[in-house]
Amino acid sequence: MNLPLELARCLKHRLDMTVHPWGRQSRRLLAEWKDSQRGKRCFILGNGPSLRRTDLSKLRGEYTFGMNRVYLLFPELGFHTTYFVSVNHLVIRQCAAEILDLPMPKFLPWGSRRDLPRLTPDTVFFNASCPGRGFTADIRRPLWPGATVTYVALQIAFHLGFEQVILIGVDHNFVTQGPAGQAVTSQGDDPNHFSPHYFGKGFRWELPDLATSEIAYRLARQAYERAGRQVLDATIEGKLTVFPKVPYDSLF
């Protein structure tokens, strides 16, 4: 990592967000929503194959975070997640129109604004260019993405004030192998997510960096526990071992 370059980018994004109308709107919304969900619980939906073995109908009426192409599930669910989060530029660039059509608050990195054909009133930008590893409790400040959108969602959930966060579908296990962070083009059906069309043939995506994401998850656990809050993992047969496990059905 080129720290001077990363720091310069972070500072530029921070300045841009103070003067650009889209950035000012986002900062206003983030200020309004800070701790607005204090004391409540939410679910963060990873997009692993285990979602197909999880009774998602139980989530109707719960606060939920969906990420990346989670919206492929919405037609069969009959409802959508409360919030949407995406941070990867390849996903946003290829799916911008679909993302902007989603009927819920959408949290996106400031650097992705050039990939969006328009702005919606519920599009909220954050600065994902922090060069150092850490957990950001107030996402009006720059944050570190931690190599996984789930870590970004954990920071947003903390900002909103959620007391208990439950992970599902965070399988932490990928069939496709290769150098962490390398951009590849899918050659066929996607075996790594809940739908074969998730990153289907021709879709550009980045191979996971599971080691870095585990560092991030440990930071999240520490931050939540220091604040007297809790992150639980209810993923069915998930490989992640950072958070306390809980049977999904026991939560209802």
C-alpha cells in the first residue's frame, strides 16, 4: 500500500464531500440517522449459498442490511431489506442502474459517484478511503473497508446505533480460488453465492481476501464489545470463527 497516495485520496474525498451537493446531502442524512436505531437489533445478510438453507421469511419486519446483488432475492422473498450497502467499484459500475432502483436507503462509497447515472434522495455516500486499519464508529469520518462489504455494513450498523447485529449467509468460504483481490471475469455459473446468476458468466469481480477480512471482523467484535453491544453469527455451517455462534431459529 502506498500510504501517502492513500492518505491524499482520503483527504481529497473528505474535502469533496464537504463542498459537493451530493456529499453535503449525505453528511446531513448521516447526522440525522446517527444512533437513530439505538437499542434495536438487525440482521446483516451475507450472500453465501447458506442463505438458501435459511428461512428468510422470519426476517419480515426485522431491520436488515442487504449487500451487493442481494436484490436478486427480493422477488421470491416478497420484501426487501431495510438498507442496502455496496463498496466494490466493479459491482457498483456493472449494477448501478439496478442499485439506484432499489426502494431503500443505499450506502455507497464516495468514489463510486461517477459510476452513477443519477442521484436518488436515499443514496448516502461515505468515505471508504481510510488508509489505516481500524473500526469507524461514526461514518461521517473516513472508514476502512476491511476487504469485505460485510465489515462496512457492521460500521454502518454501529453508526445507526444497533445494539445487536446478527450475521447470516456469511459463509466465509469460496470455491473459486486465486490471489486475493485479483479482478477476474466469471466464466459460468457462480458457485460462491446464493444464486448462480450472482456473479454469472461475463461478470467482473474481485477474488476474496479472507485473511484481511478476518482482521477486520476482529476489530468489529472489539468495537462492539467495548460499547456494550454484540455481534452474533447465525450463518448455517459458516466457516467464520470470529463471532459467537447462535442457532438461527433460536432468535425468533
